[in-house]
Amino acid sequence: MELSIVIPLLNEAESLSELHQWITKSLDGVIKDYELIFIDDGSQDNSWEVINQLASQDKRVKGLRFLKNFGKSQALHAGFARAQGQYVVTMDADLQDNPEEIPYLIDMLRSQGYDMVSGWKKKRYDSYFGKNLPSKLFNFAARKTSGVALNDFNCGLKAYKAEVVQAIEVTGEMHRYIPVLASNAGFKRIGERVVQHQARKFGHTKFGSERFLRGFLDLITISFISRFGKRPMHLFGAWGALMLTLGVL
């Protein structure tokens, strides 16, 4: 199989049929063999019923249902484990990611030798203080601490070679920092492409202050792994030297 598209979702029943039509219209005749993997992360609406209906109409549609909400990272991790494609694309289910971008992302993997390509929502249709400003802070901090030179770490639209998603483990709020996880796993060819961002058509954003805090805590973890993952004793050596100095004084 050439491509797996992994789509985590929470309470997106209104968007799913339109998203399915948009994806198939964008890929049919361009990507020969692909699958759509919808991960229902504990939705309280009828998202799962819509997924089952789509699967009955299109054999390329597959679904996985969590009985409670575990978070986007766990949903992606489960989707990665089930992906059969040579390439894997992730995208959100809220119609804000444009599936017409997918062939261009795959071409960058195939012809330009990238291990993964991240979308960059350069022009966004979100609340500035509610989402845009926190994202800018995240991206600035992630660039500085990780050394991975991306403008938009948290864009849901990304493309990977299969070996990348097989090598990383996405937990907590680490989905924001998948490029850093990939880099730490040895996949250094990480590209970026400006992608179209659409205004949300249904529902509301799942972003909140709690996720903002958890994301920054995970950024500290990422910073630790990036700096000391291969040389953990260097951290303890630095602390030990400091304690010894204080003891002598």
C-alpha cells in the first residue's frame, strides 16, 4: 500500500462525511492505493456511527474507537501502529487541513529525500489570543530548545516515511513535537511546506489552558531528551559539580 492517512478526532461528526469526500476527490487518480484510518478519541456525538457508515460505503475507510478521551498523542500512536502504507500522512478532522496538499507532501518525501515534511499554516484562521499566540510561543520555544528549524511544529498536516512513525513513541502532549522525536530518532531530513489553512466550519477548538500547560511541560521533557538523551550522565555530572562546589564553600 502506498499511503495511510491517519485522522484523530473528537466530536467531529458534522465534518466527517465532507472530509471523506474532499480527501477522495483530492487523491483518486493521483495516489493509487491508500487507506483512511479514523481514530475516534472518545467522542460524545455520533462520530463513530458516521465512521461506520463511511466504512460500509468505502473499503478504504477503517476506524478505531477509544471508549474514553485519551488525547491526540495516544490517538496518533494507535493510528501509526495500524498504518500499512509506505508513506503516512496525519491530518485533523475539522476541515481546517486541506487534503489537496497531500500529493505535494508525498512528492517531497519521494523525490526530495525527506524523512518527514511538516505543514506550515503561515496564514491562520484562528483566534489570535486563544490559539495563534500560544502556537507562536510554542514554536519559538521548540525551535530554540530542539535545534529543529521549523516554523510550525503543531500543524496537524504532516507526511512521513513509514519507518519514521514506526521508530517514535508519541505520548502525553508529544504530538506537538513529533519533528523533534523524529530528529532524536536519527531522522534528520525534516522539511516544511506552506499549506492552506481553512476557517473552522463546525464545532469549536479543543485547545485550552490545560493543554497549553501540558504542552510546555512536555517541551521541558523534549529539551532534556535533546540535550542529554545520549549523555544522561552529563546532566548529573553538572549537578554533581555544582553540589561539590557548594559543599566546599
